[in-house]
Amino acid sequence: MTEAQATPVTNTRTFVGRIVSDKRAKTVTVLVERRTAHELYGKIVARSRKYHAHDEKGEYKMGDLVEIAEGRPISKTKSWVVTRLIEKAKLV
């Protein structure tokens, strides 16, 4: 068996977003914004979507910038996992 067959390559989707809610146990809501060109007019528009991500230890708080990765379904709406903290929330 060659080395390529022994280690399967997995391409998991990852997004970077800001936590907008941390009220639930072991779950954070992450708002992911992306900029795309409008289909007809070509103008750059911001599109956003919220994802529920798993936070086992409850260490991430509202306002943090985090990276989330796709994983196995954990609940009905949650199939993403927080992988790392990019930036702590700024105190206002």
C-alpha cells in the first residue's frame, strides 16, 4: 500500500466570522460575511449567513472573530465546529 492510499485527503470547508450569540450551552452563533459580485449588475455586495457552531468548553464569547470548520451533524441545526480564535472581542 502506498503512502497516498494510507492517508486520505479531506477537504473541509472553513469560514471566518464573528460570534453574535453565545447564550446557548456549548453552542455559538457565528455570522459569516462574504463579498460577491451581483449576478446581473456586477456590483460588489455583502452577503451574510449565520451558522451554529459547537463550542465544547464555552471559551468563545460574543464579539470574538473565530474560524469554523464543517464537521459531522451534532444536532438538527449544528454541523460546524469552532477550530480557532483569531481575534478577541474589543471592549467598548
